[in-house]
Amino acid sequence: MNEAYLPALAALVGSAIGGLTSLATTWLTQRGQAKFQQLTKDRVQRETLFAQFIDEASMLYADAFEHEGTELSKLSKLFALTSRMRLLAPPDIVEHAEQVSHAVIDTYLAPNKTFRDVLDLKAKGALDPLREFSEACRVELRKYGG
């Protein structure tokens, strides 16, 4: 090989290595950003779903204190939210959601409650069927950096 070609070949190889390094760095950075964006999207989606479930279950639970029985259509959104959780949330969250749904149904089947009954339940710490669910949700959302 002619010695005159050696510097040109070295420059060419150096440029190729520099270009590949730049390409790899850009690819890794974009991949990391995409993963972060997906995790953020997943967290927001779960947080929204959990909040919707809490809102709906709270409303129905309060309604159940004043009514013995209800129309099944009133419970459909609660069941739909629980089913959506089966798609997006881990099994322990779904289990807690099902327990809340059962508590709502049981409350509808029980006799109506007076304000005094509600105060007694509150004093016994039995008024919040959503406590375990919301605590489990908080643990789950913290996995996503929240």
C-alpha cells in the first residue's frame, strides 16, 4: 500500500466512526424520550381512570344510603370503569375496585341510612370503602414517578 493513502484512509475511517457514534447517540436519545413519553401517557391514563372510578363510586355509594335498590343502568358506568381497569391496571387494583363495587351494591341492598347512621359509620371508620382502593392506586402511580 502506498504511504500517501494512509492519512486519507485514516481520515475516512475516523469520519465513519464519528458519524456512526453520532447516529447511535441520536437513536438512543430518541428511544429514551419515546419511552419516557409512553410512561407519562400510561400514568396519566391510569390516573384519569382511577379518578373517574373514585368519582363514580363515591356518587353511587352516597346514593345507596338514601335508596334501597337501584336500576342496573345506574351501575353500568362503575362496571365499565372496572372493566377498563382490567385492561390497564394490575390485578390488585382490579380486586380493590371489585370490592368497592360490591360495597356499593351491598349498600343499595341494605336499608336506607339516616344522617345519624352515617355519623355512626364514620365514627367506626366504616364509611370509606374507597380507602384501600385509593391507597393501592397511589402506590401504583408512584411506580411511574408520581
